Amino acid sequence: MTAATFLYHRFNSLNWKLWAVSCLSATVLIGYNLLCSPDVLAETKMLSNAGSTAEKLGDYKEAKMDFALAIERARKAKDKEVLANALLNASRIDSYFEEDHSAVALAGEALGICKQLYGEADVHSALAAIAVADVCPSDFAIPLYKGALPVLREYKEKQMDFARALRQLAYCYADNDQKANAISACKAALKIFEAHKDSEPAEYAQSLIQYSEMLDLTQDQKQAVLRRALKIQETALGESHPEVAPTLMELSFTTSSNKERIELQNRALKIDLDTFGELSNQASRDLANLEASYEAAGDKTHARQIRAKMKNTFKAKENMLSELSLDFLEGYAAVLHDFHFEKDASRIDKIVRDKFGATVPAAAREDNSDDVKPLIFADSSDYESDPELYWQRAIVPIIDVEKFSTPEYDHIQVTLEKGELTLEAYKDGESMFSSRLAEVPSGQVNLIAVRDAIEVNSRINDGPIWKKELFKIANNQVKLESSDKEDAYCAMLSEQLNAILELRDGASSSGGAIEQVPVQYLNNNFISDAIQKAESRALELYGKGDAYNAARTLAAVFDLSFYAINTQRAEYKADKMEPELWIDAWKWRKLPAEKYITALNDYGFFLLQSGRYSEAARVLETVTKEQPDRSVAFLNLGDALWLTEEQGLSAEAYQHYLTLNKTHKESIPARVIQRISKAQHGGLPNS
């Protein structure tokens, strides 16, 4: 390529300003390292700038390396603010490569740093929360977006981030069959990007595509929108930018011409190969689409070539993963399980079994007990689907459990096939007997060896309830010893509540794992029971002289109930003060007032006793509005207002208390009359 051709290509297919900045950044960075004794923090910032420029140019591989180095330097510099920024950048790039486990871990670390530095309500924390939401499953992401959006809305300079978050929230709503919410969020984002289409043309194009996906358009209408968006993207980003590839692929699905479809898909494949590499998921999907298009066009030769390439790619992926260490693979699988990427996790589990035998997880290996050995976690759902993509299958049908033996047998083999578990026992290499263990309707099973028995935990009907069966192995037969059921969601709710009541690590004012629980579990019985238990625990703590933790316990359970209820609400406002927010949720759920009003009054009293007078006054005032005949609330409110030097308001509260206690004058504390008199004569609050 001549110099003139090269410059023409650069200046026409890419944003030449960005290219120039990229060259300048690289030059400065090289010169800085050669001529100076580099300051680590300055080097980190320069690497981040270089990575950002590479990202804008679509060179994601270069950006990935720059951001990884920036994280390394930021850790060395011990600058948390710069580290958080580098982590968020790296998380975004990992999400492009569909490395979701890594992206979540990086964004999660950044979110923790931002909360520590700025607090939860700060714009930095909001942006970090959105970064986590961008790479989480949609049902986890929705509450994160909804919590961060009100914070971003207040910052005009973050309007583009606000619009992007709205757009991502729309995708999540669509994934959860909330079409009206999806269209509303998408439309709001499109409106913002349309107003900035001259400065953010690529974002405008992406929003156009998304909005068209939300609507019930005809094939011709979709095609018109995609062609318009593609033209905008190619002009703004260049014809080879990674953001162009998905548009090319979507456009290919709308055309009736086999020739054009294949041309568009080949273009998309080339971009994804150049950007992400031949082992990427993007390239694999492109190949699958292209193979189907060749088949539809009757081009059997090219279709066979694509299939062969797909098989070679999958084999290369398998070999690449198999080269990794046992500890890495098991840690990788654990992260995938934690974030519910079960199919990917099961694939890694299979590699561990194939390479290292029927080994137990690292945590179990460290336990020297010979009595209990977890053998395997398997998910065979979709086991028969897509046999060509064999490396993506959840599990092979035969599980070899070489590490498990009984006094009678030295080798046990368990087979999981089409929802049935079968056990076969061997002695000296000879099969002694075979027996059906259990039926596993969803294909999800966890086996544990206990001396001369096997415990089978299987999920029932793809739901949260696990069936636990214990089988005894002896005398060439398997006998069912016991059978029990466990509801995982009930256990999760119980653990969350106990953590709060016992003030243990794991107690969370934001509800913790509450958003994972189906709404039918979060009913009024659960909420009222939680409040009742919290009230009992708080009174116990107060009886021991610990008013602070008594108040803390009640507040945490009130928050828990708030998040439990708001998982069921399409929209809610979270910009009120705490007591009003809780009551708004309880009323929406039609929880009877008697289930919460006493606990709320106690909360105000405990705040008062722990010296938090202003907070106590706010809570107790809310109680009196909700239950105007509650005399003790007016007494406590009067005390709180007096201690905040609100004499007039305090006297009014005391007067209400006296009115409600006309028939019980002997029980009225002496301070009430004294303070009313002092307030009327302008005295200072001193008792």
C-alpha cells in the first residue's frame, strides 16, 4: 500500500482526529518512558488515555492491553480513584469480548472503591453501578440501573451516560417481558441522542436500531432503519469499526437476496475476526449464520467449508482451555457459578473432569475429612441440543467417580442421561451391579459421597426446590434411606433475615440477594413476619442498653421490606426520606398498619435514646400522621423536638399527648407539664 493510499484510507474510513490523537498519545508515552524517570501515576493516566483512544478507533485488543497495564500501574501507585477508572475501562472492554465473569469482577471492584471514596449516592458510584449492571444478567441489572439513574439525572455533564444507561435498561426490560417499560426507556434515550446526533452520531444510530427492535415493524421497515443506521455508523466510525458488524448482521436477516445476505455476513465476520479473533464468540456466531445462509442459497460446498472451520475453532477453544491449571479452572468455574452463567460453568467443569479425573472442588480438597466428598455438579439441560457445537454442551453423559469407593466396591460410575441417574458399581475391574438412582426432571443434580452412601440433590421442575435423597450401597443393591425437600429461596430469605437480626457480616440495608427471589415469596406474610422478628430482636437489644443497634436492626429490616416490595413494582420513586419511603411501599403492598406502626414508633424511640434527635423527630412525626390517636408517639415526638430546641413544636406535640391522655392523668410524666410551661414563657430547653 502506498503512503497516499494509506492516508486516504485512514482519513476517510476513520475519524482522523482520533487517529491523530492515538499517534500522539503513543509518541508521548514512548518518549516519556525513554527520556524520563516515569511517575507511576502519570504513566497510568497516559495508558488510560491511550486505551480510550484505541477503543474509539475500534482497536479493542490494543485498548484491552492498555487498560490492563493501567490497572497494574494504578495498583502500584496506590491511587484508588485512578484505579477505579482503569477498572471500569477494562470491564467495558472485557464485555466487548464477552468475558462476562471478568467484566463483572472488575466493575464490582470499581463499585466498591467508589462507594468507599464517594458514598453510594455520588455520581461516581452511580456510574460504577451502571458498569456492573451492563455486564450482569438483566434481572439483576434492572435494580442497579433504577438506583443509579436518579443520581445521573442531576448532572447535566453526564447526560450521555444517563441516556446510555436508559438504553441498557430498555434492553433489560425487554428481556424480562416488560415491553411497555422497555419502549418508554428506549424512547427517552433516543430523544436525548437525537438532540445530540451531530456530536454523537454513532450513539444516535444505535438508539435508532434499538427503538426499531422494540416496535412491531415490518421487515421492510426494519431494513430501512438498519440501512439508515449503517450509513451513519460507517460515516462516523469507519466501515471496519466493531460497532458496524452487528448492524451488518441484523441487516442481512432483513434482505430477501441470498447474495446480499452472504455479502453482509462476510463483512461482519471479517470485522469480528480482525477485532476479537477467530476463537471469539462473535466469530463463532457469524460462522453459524453464514453457514445457514450458504445452505439456504444451495451452496453446499461453502456450507461444508464453514462447518469444518467451526469444528476446528471449537476444538482449538477446548485445547486452549485444557492447557490451564486445575486451580485456575476451578476458580474460573466458581466465578461463573456465582454470577449464574451456568452453561459456561458446566463446560469448565467438564474440562476439569476430562483432564484431572473426578476431582472434587478446591474447597473440598482442603478438607481432610474422608466422610463427605462432593463429587460433581452437573447441568444436562439442553444436553441433546446443537450437537455440532459439542464443546458448549453442559455435560457428557457419563460421570466417572473414581475417588468414591465403599468397603465392597473400589469404583463407582454414575450415568446421567435424559433426566435419569444410573449407578454402576465395580470390583477389581468387573461390573458387580447396575441400578437406577433417581429421576432428575431438569437435569440438574449435585452428588455427595457419604461413606458407603450417595446423597443425590436434584432440582425439581427447574424451580428453587431441591429434593435430597440418600441411597445406601451394599450387597449388590442400592436402597433409598431417606428423602427430603429444601426450598432454596426460603433458605436464602431466612439467611438474609438472620444476618440482619444477628448483626452479622452479610446484613445489608439494600436487601442483598432479595432481588433474586421470585415475587411470590415476598408476600405480606414474609414482610410482617420479618418486621415482627426485628421488633422482638430490637427490644431485646434495648433491654441490654444497646439502643443504637436496636434502631439499626429495625432500619435494616424496613429496608429489606422496601426492596422486597419494590421488586414487584414496575416503577417507584426513591427520592423521599426513609420513613415515608417505607410507608409508601407498605401501603402499596396493602400491608395492614398494625403490622408496622408499632415497630416504626419503636424505631423512632430507639433513635431518640441513642442521641439521634433530628432523625427521631422525623420518624415519630411520620408515625403521628399515620396514627393520630397514638399518644405515646406524641410523647416521644415532644421529647425529640425539645432536644432539638424546637420548643414551640415540642409543646404542640405534648399538648396532643395530653389531649389523648385525659383519662389517664396520673400516668403523664412531670416533664411534659414543665416543658409546656417553659415553652410558653420562652424558657430554654435544659431538662
